[in-house]
Amino acid sequence: MSLHRKSRKYHKWLMLFVGLQLLTWSVTGTYMVLMDIDYIHGDTLVAKNKQRLTPEQVGYSFSELMNDHNKASNVKLGLLLNQTVYRFNDGDQKVLLSALDGQQLSPINEQLATSIAKDNYINTKTTVINVQLITVNPPRELSSRHLPAWRIDFDDFASPSFYISANSGQLVTKRHSYWRIFDWMFAFHVMDYIDEEADNKLLLVFTVLAFIASIFGLVLTYFRLMPQQKKRNSKVDNDLNKEVVDEKA
């Protein structure tokens, strides 16, 4: 079998096999390029709070905290709504304490979690339509390292959801419909539908096959253009011969 026929045969079958994935790469890549990544991350949904801490807001000192919790690590002083709080790790557990009197606030309840979510959401007039405490089997859009966490769903464009850590009281994840579409697009783009890792073997195999199909396509292009080039050269030769005959005549 000639190189031309082999190239046509293998190109046809390879493109039949990888063509759908090539189309998937084009569609998913286009979506991911066109979407604003800050919007996808949900950054535009979060209000910019500019509250500042003052010494008068701390009634429970750091030394008192270390005396009461001698295994505390990664201690941070911050704000929870209008209250000053300590956040720290006690072994594998995250702890939330009031910086006014040292009272433990974690795990936070539904009412406090809802208030935190509404305080962080950019539109304060938006209604909360669902609140759920997640302790096991988190949805695809929430990492298990944030458990336990409260999910607060808002009645707003693109169905946004805020996830509030039940132990630290912090906003740990922002999700909405366009992020969920983006997540699936990325999974189909890298061909890893569970871990979403771009270095998987399936993606490598399809990439190599697509490259080989492209090589065969270039070979076919050469054979398609070569006869046309021969025709041009033949026409030029005929014109030259005709000119020579005319001159002799």
C-alpha cells in the first residue's frame, strides 16, 4: 500500500476516534478562556469589609489564651461580624474563641453561620433560601478539608452558595452555576472526571493519537498539493516551449 493510501486510512480512523475529544477540547477551552476567572472564583460575590481591630476590642489576652490552651498553634486575631475573635489550631481541630472573654464559639450554629454568609455577600438584600450543615460526604464543589461546614444558598442570579466553616466561622468557598459549569468543562478538558488532574494517562494517550493524526493529515496535504504544483510547472514548461517555437517561426 502506498504512503498516500496508508496516510488516508490511518488519518480517517484516528480522526474518527479522537475527533469527538478534539471537539470537546475546543468547546471546553473556549468556555474557560471567555469566562472571567475572578467571577468564576466567586470573588465578585464577596463584600469588601474594611473593619479594623483596636486594642479596646481585646479583653482576653494572648497569654491567657496560651495558659488555657497550651497546645494552641497558628493563633490569629480577627473579626467575626462585629466581634473580635481568636482562631487557632488545637491539634487537628480548629477552634474559635471570643477575644473579649475567652468563650468558645465553635462549632457555630445555623443562625450565626447565616449571619456570617449574609455579611460577606455583596448584596445584603438577597434572601437565603437554604441552609445545610455538611459533616460527611461533601459535594463535588467543597473540599473535605473544610468539613464540617455550613452551606448557605442565596436566591440570586446563578444560584450562589457560600460555605462557612463550622469551626473557624470563616468563608472557605464560594460557588455558583457558572463555576459548576466551569468545573465540568475543566474535567472534560483534562479528561479526568474524578481528581481533575491534567497529568493523567488518558489525556496523554489522546494527545499522542491526535498528534499522529495531524502528521498523517500533513502527509495528505502534501499529496493533495503536489499534483497542483506539477500542473503549474507543466503549464510553465508548455508556455516556454510555445514561446521558443514562436520565436523560431
